[in-house]
Amino acid sequence: QVQLVESGGGLVQAGGSLRLSCAASGRTFNSYDMGWFRQVPGKEREWVAAISWNGGTTLYEDSVKGRFTISRDNAKNTVYLQMNSLKPEDTAVYYCAALNDTVWDYWGQGTQVTVSS
């Protein structure tokens, strides 16, 4: 089992940057593919980015390609989301999650990102 805690959210102007962190507890962190999701009130949670267990493969939702970068440090049990060129439409609560077999089974509590225009 994995416990996840996000941090790094905040208020930033459009065009600015933030780096989100997701700290994991549990000795098996480096066996999980990890992902970032986001959710706006009244809308479904949407997938943003994912990274394989060893960091060798990364995937991005089209609207964040070229602006966001997902990475991980297995020695620190942490996954990151570097967000550059932020837009107001990126405003959301951001969640990290761990993929258990084929299910995003473990979730953090979320961190708020607000981008002002």
C-alpha cells in the first residue's frame, strides 16, 4: 500500500511556473507507475500526466504537452510535476495517484493550483 501527500500548489499569475511534489510512503514506491490528475469543481477528474515505475516513459494530456514535465526520484519516494507557462484554465485541484495493476488505486488529498489572468 502507498500513502501519497501532495504539496507545492498556490496562486500564480498566467505565464508563471509551479512545481508540485508528491511524497509517497511505503517501501514499494518504485514499483508503481505514477500519475497526476486535476479536477475543477463540477467537472470530472481528468488525467494530466503519467510516468512509468523507472521514469523511462512519460505521457501527457494534449493541453499540457510542452508546458508540464513529470519526473520522479525513487530514492526520495517522490514524483514531481513541473508546470510552466501556466494558463488560467490550468486552475484546479491537482492529485497524484499510484497505478496498482490497471487501476489508479492510491490517491493523495490534492493541492490547489490557481492561475490568475
